[in-house]
Amino acid sequence: MSKPIREYRFQFGLFASQVLIQEALPEFEELRRLLFPDPPHPPLCFVCDAHTEALARRIRGNQASPCCVLPPGEEAKTWASVERILKTALDAGLGRDAFFVAVGGGVVSDLTAFAASVYMRGGRLCLIPTTLLGMADAALGGKTGIDLFGIKNLAGTFYPASLICLSLESLASLPKGEWKSGMAELIKAAILEEDGTLFARMRALKDGMARGSVFDGGGGLLEALARAVEIKGRIVEADPRETGSQRALLNLGHTFGHALEASAGLGRVSHGEAVAWGMVRAGALGRALGITPADRERAVRELILAYGYETRSPHPLMGDKKGFMRALGGDKKKKDGKAVFVVPAERGARLIALDLRDPRAQSLW
């Protein structure tokens, strides 16, 4: 395994998470030494999907560690997939000391983390995200989830990974759609940052993409990803279980985005594209409420549009407005019967609760 380019350690309540950003994927023995510095070495149970099976096989090498291969995509984010992971571990005779190792994007990370959190009341967890979305968001901070009743992440737990390995190598072959999905989470972090440094970097990174140089073995992408990891890590450290107002800021774009995903049909709009659209709607809501200055709302919208995201309202894939409003009203982040939104402020973002019957809300979607 290559020497880490960046290394972070975060304390999420009772859980300590080590995050390594490096060039290459980890090899089995080096990964095991990171997880268990001293013998004995408990078993590893790998989880991947059909798209990342080759990467998981490469990490496992010639080891006989069990591996659960899931179907790809949001459609697999179900109880049935969790049961497949648990059965793989059980059939292999693994105990509570086993380490679940997820190799894949956000769906694989969420499913594996959820399964680990309930296996014999808590197995241990390592995440190796292979998409930009997984690296910038899903792998860090400990939120797990599965989709139920057409609602994204309705069931879930808080269960941070002990080790998270972000390998730039795995990004090199990502299809365009995965890049687009992941960039939305980097933009989100840029909006949440108070000093605007990452926001400026995301503008510069877009220029690099136009020249075909977004992946150059590090460079601008590495710095943007590293800063996004820092921003999210520090926010979650301050509010690991979202009992206060800090961690909720990470939901910027998500209340609208999850409602879009549900009304369009889960899987029809990628999570990143839905969040990007949701951040534009959040900016418009913030401006209507007098929270988001006009120039700030315009800058957010223009950056998101520059990356090629859909910004129109209603979204072409939204479906009927009633279905969207039902999904918006059913979001799990409700408080006192009101929907909770995060809107851009002059610097950073603010949390607001809003009755969806409010005319200022009704006019925005």
C-alpha cells in the first residue's frame, strides 16, 4: 500500500475513525496490519457489488476471506441485501470480532455499515469507497441506511468505520455519471465552508475538467477532496449523532434532493444530481426567506450549472407535484411537524424549519 498522501483522525463520539487518502488500493496484508497492528488477526468479510468485484478480488489476493457480491445500484439498497451480507458472514462462521470491509460506492458503504452495525450487535467496519461520491460523503461520519417504502434511507444507524481508505487510483476509470454525482458533494462542502477557499477551488477545478485534466494523479482534485473530508469530519465531530444543529448542515440540498429521488422513482436520478438540484432550490428558498443574499444565491446556482447539473424547477423527472410534496413532507428530518431545510447564508449555511403550506415555499417548486 502506498504511503498516505493525507491522513486524518476523527473522534465521532465513542468511535475513532482513521482516514487515509492515498494513490493505490490497499493490499490484503497491509490492510490487515492497519486494522490489527498486533496478532491475532480476526477474519475479514468483504462486500462489493458487480461493478467493484474485480477491485475486491484484487485486494483479497489469494486469501480465502468470504465475499458478498451485491447487485449494483440504488435498487439494491434493501433489507434483502443486508440479509445477504449477514448470511455471508454467518455461513463463514464469523463472530463479533470480524471486520466487514466494503469495496464500492455509497450504496455498498451504506449497506455494509448497516449490516456491520447489527451483526451480533455490532461487528467492526472498514470502508474502501471507489467513487467520488463515496469518498466525499457516504464513507465518512457513520450514517448508514437502507431505502424503505420508497423513502431514501428511512432505516439506518450511526456506525462510523474504524478505517476509511480513499484511493485516487480507483477514480481514474470512473464513468462520467459517477464524476458528476460526486462533484455535487464537493460543491456542498464548498458552500458550507465559511471562508470560501474551497468554493474558489471548485471553480478552478471546473476549468480543469474543461481541459480534460480533472484527474492528474492528485492536484486540484486531491486538494478539493482533502478539504471536503476535513470540513465534514470536523462538523461530525462537533455533533456525531445529529442531536444539535451542526451535523444537520450536511443535509444541504438533501431534503429537496431526497424528495426528488422518491418522486422520480429511486434510481432514476443519481443521488449527486438530486443533491445538486436540491442546493439550487435551497438557495432560492433562502433568498425568498431573506437569508441568502442575491449574489450568493446566484454564485451557487452558476457553479452548479457550470458542472452540468439540472437547475430548472420543476425538475424534468420530478413526476407530479403532489408526489414530490408527499415525499418532501415525509422526509425523516421533520421537526415539530415542519420540514427542515438547510439554506446558504452570506457565509456558510443556516438551518430552518418551514411549514410546507407557507406561500414562500409553495412558489419555489
